[in-house]
Amino acid sequence: LFRSAVRALVGGRNYALSAFNRATQAYRQPGSAFKPVVYLAGLEAGLSPDSRLVDSPLQVAGWQPRNYSGRFEGEMSLRQALARSVNTIAVRVSEYAGRERVAAMARRLGITSHMEPTPSLALGASETSLLEITGAYAVIGNGGFGVWPYAIQRIEDGDGRVLYARSGSGPGRVIQAAHAAQMTGMLAEAITTGTGKAARLGRPAAGKTGTSQNARDVWFIGFTAELVTGVWMGNDDERPMPSVSGSGAPARLWQGFMTAAL
């Protein structure tokens, strides 16, 4: 099982210029990096990685989701849809499971940010922090056991007296082991054949890209058996980043960090 300790954290380029910690204090749209939460709710509602849905034009309450590619590819399995990051099928899964169930799944995975149960919740429209969503992926890699990320284990004064000692190990099981295993397999497919190819490590790994609307936020979050890591890139003023996506720089940064860390 993963421990919940944060091993490394970078909250900005230069603390002297900005003390704002973007890893813990910035709340941004996770885009498709939120889709594992949606698919877990779908698995609990009776779907499986091999369930087949159709990637086709869709309208929900007057809203029409579009795919990043601008194309529709027809029928495919949920495994393929997650690997290719197909938006319409993620919305279909969310509507099948129920948006409230998706929001509840996010809370169980440790995301405390408010999740608005709108149709666009399926595509990561509700904001969260990098620490929260990375912790949610840790639950999947942990076989379904909850994770409470922490950075400080013990504080002593100059004489060695213990002023603080962390206690507690987490909330226990929050999702079924079978669903965690299925999701891990789906996220492994996203790296081997899907949008996360730039994150390949040469060892088993699972992860997901994310790109919010107009590429204001780009993400890659993933894990191996030993370590879970999340990468976010964006501008503080939320300026769009043309031609940038989670499958590019974030995936390559994740791959470089994980290679060194492991």
C-alpha cells in the first residue's frame, strides 16, 4: 500500500517572487484528468471496462459536449474511450451513473472541493487542487484504500521534545478492490495506447492526461506500484495556452520526474 506522505512538492518557480503554492492553494479545472472519477462511478453503477457505448453527437440539457479531436468515432469500449479521452462517452457514463453519484465518488476519493452536478462535471468543469486530485489517483493505485496526504510527520524543539507527531493512517477502504483494479488497467491502457504515450516508463504505469477548456490548465497524473505523481501547468491569470495539451509537456515532465524518482 502507498503511504500518504508527500515526498516532493513544487508550488511555483520562485518563492521570493510568489509565495503562492499552486500545488495546494490553486483551484483549477482538471479537465479529462477527472474522468477516472466518472468511470469509477460508472463501474459501481454496473458498467465494466468492456461495456460499449457510442461516440456520437450528444445533447444534455441544451449543452453539447465535443471531443478534442473534433471527430466522432462510433462504438467503442469504456477502456478505449478512457484511453482516447473521448468526451461524449464520459458524459454518457456520468449521465448513466448519475451526476450526484459522480460528485459523491469525488468526495470518497478525498476531493473536498465543491463538485457542481452539472452535465459538464464529467469533463472536469468543477475546480480542484493538484494535491486533492493526485490523492484521488493514489486511492486507485492503493487498491481502493483512502489516502490523506500529509507533509509533516514530526516536529521537535531544540531540546528534542516532540511538539507534534502525526497519527492516523487514513479512512480505510473507500472503493471496491475490483473497481480499483479495473480502473488501474484502464489507466495503464491510456499510457500504452492512448493520449498518455509520452509518459511511458518502460515499467508498468497508469495515468491520465487532462486539458481544460481553451487549454487554460494542462495535467498529467499517474502512478506506479511505488509512487503517485501529479503535474499541472498553467498561467496564474488563466490565459489560454494555444497548442498545449496534457499529452505533451505535462506527460513528458511526469515521465522525467518518475524516471529519476524511481
